[in-house]
Amino acid sequence: MWALLCLVTIVGAGSVGARPAGAQTPPPPGAAYPAKAYILVDADTGKVLDAFDEHEALPPASTTKLMTALVATEKLAREATFTVSAGAAGQAAMRIGMVAGERWTLDATMHSLMMVSANDAAYALAEAASGTLAAFADDMTNAAVRYGMVDSRFADPAGFDDASAFGGGSRVSAYDLAIAARNVLAVPDLTGMAGTPKYSFDGPDGKSHVLYNHNKLLARYAGATGLKTGYTALAGHTFVGTATRDGRTMISVVMNADDTYGVASTLMDKGFATPADAPGAGVVLPPVRVQAFRAPEPATLVPGKATGKAAKSAGRKAVRAASAQPVAEHRPVGGGGASRLLTVLLLIAACTGGVVMVVRRRAERRRRARLARRRRLAELRRTAYREALDDDSWDVEMAIPVQGQLDELEPLPTGE
């Protein structure tokens, strides 16, 4: 029955919304600049100076990592360290090379996220901040409502939108990405990382790591300070750019464009040429509401997650003690020891053992099949990533042919 259900699910998923691998939606002819959507914002005042389809929720690719960084800084302390899980370490390129069981610092992980868009760092931060990917997705959505976002839905912390994406991937509008960027600019730690051309640190593996910022606009545009690049076959090229000149800071968000750097530069040129007291488009972004590096409230702590070394040690001892006990001590069998009852119990045990063995074999086959699919997907990503690096006009974190589109998602609930 389980095999039949899985087969029906796979067939249904493959037949819905199929599209050619790597297909992208072309930029609309009505836009002033060649992009699917864009927005230009005066970061100091929050005024929207120019925009096109800014409220259309689109696949954001790695620009969603701005939201990952914001939520992580709200839930973790600067000096936080955490152990990398096998799931986080198993993410495909772009990655910093985390290994399951290693203990990473928040600083090194956040630099890897912001500078080279490491997907293993994104997943590790999500699990460290909220315990599980599902809980982190909820935390991102709650933060988005608090920030004043109105169009988006967040799921995958790295920006994946293919078959491996958690929760089917995210959909984010240019307007909401501008809100995220303005909140990031209010956190000096994150702004400094996004604008750092080169960073070195010693990893938990005892080796020295050198990071070179993927954002090429830093070296091409006067006053550029960040912020985040992104690409997938479904999202196209995405970019959130920031620059400061003469005491003014501009935010440009470009989604699904062939030349994100060019469009972002043109938009910011227009922004700096616009007088500071100009009304703009008449729309103002919500005020900055990020609460970085605050002490976590007791209600936000994951139940069962001890915060002290003694509590953790006691929990591990309890687990070991419980697992070491025989089954009969966990669930004692009553009765007077009659041979008939003993025979029945032996038959039940034999049948149960047979069923468990069959289930385990099926689970092992499914696990091996999943690993094989992941290896194939990772190899596709690596191949596409290497090919994409030959193009000097943009930067790539995740390039992978994608079949199918994300399901339609409801917009964020209205915040305060």
C-alpha cells in the first residue's frame, strides 16, 4: 500500500506544471528596465522611487538568505556555536564544506552565508536558530509579518526551488525583498559581512578558509555596499544591491533579469539623481523592526532542548539508560507463565520480527534511492555551477535545470 501511494504521488507530481528544463519566464515588454520585477528605494526615508510588478511573488533564489540571516540574528547570540547536522552538511554547491558533527561559530557561518551564499550554512543556521526547518520556516513567516511584508511566503532557508527544496521553496516579491534589505542595513554585523571583499577564518576542521565575495558590483559601482546575489533556473538572475553616496543609501531589487548588475546600477543612478525631498512613487516602506542579537524569550525555546551542559548531559544519560533496558523492562508482560500464552507470544514475536524486517528492507531501499537521486542532483548542480562561473556578467550560487513550478501560495497575512 505504501509503495502504491508513493507511486501515485510521484506520477502526480511529475505531471503537474511540467515545463522544459531550465525554462525561464521572459521579462515583460512593458518594464522600463529588462527585468521581471524591480524596485528602487531610498533606504534612509523608505520612499519607493521606482518600481515594476514589485508585488508579484516570484522565486527569489539565494536572495532569500537575507531573511535567513535576519531571523538567525534575532534568535542567536553573537558568540553562539552549534553542531552541524548531516542534513545541513549534505547540501549541494554552493557550500562552505561543513561536515556533520563539526561545531561552527555564528560569525564564520554568517560570513559564509552572506559572502559566498553557502547553502550548508543556510541550513545549519536554520536548524540552530529554530531546531527544525519547519520551525524556521514559521519563524521566517512570523518575522516577515512583523517587518510589514505583504506578498511572500518563506520555506527553504537557502533559496532552493527545485525538487529538493524544503516546503516547495519560497515566493518573495521585490517589495518584500526591499523591506528585508532595509532591515539588514540596520544590523551593522550583516552589512559589514555583505560588503567585505575578502575574509579569512580558521574552521573547525583546523584548516584556513578564504572567502571572496560573490557580489561583483562591489568592485564595479562607486559606493556599492552589498547586498546579495542569486540564481536558479526557475528564478533566473536575482539581485539585491545597496550603495551609499554623499550620505544617501539606495536599495535596488532586480528579479529575473539577464543583467542584474546593469539594471541595479541604472536604478541606483536614478535614485542618487533624485532629490532627497522628492515624493517618489508615493509609497513608503514600513519602519525597520529587526531585533538583532536579543536574548531569547523562554516561550521561544524549543521544548526539550536544554540550555545548560548539565541538562544536556542528563538528557543524554537518560536516553542511553532507556535504550539499554530490555524490551520487557519497558513493557513488561503479565500472565501466569502458561505454556499456551508463551506459545502465542512467541508466534506474535516471530510475526512482528518478520514484518519489521520487511519494513526495514523497504525503508533501506527507499533511503538508497533517495541518496542516489540526491547525488545525481548534486552532480547536476556542480556541473551547471562550473559552467555558470565562466560567465563574468553575473554570479551564481545554485544553477540547476528545474522541471515544474512552485504551487500557488497565499500571500502573507496582514501585520500590524
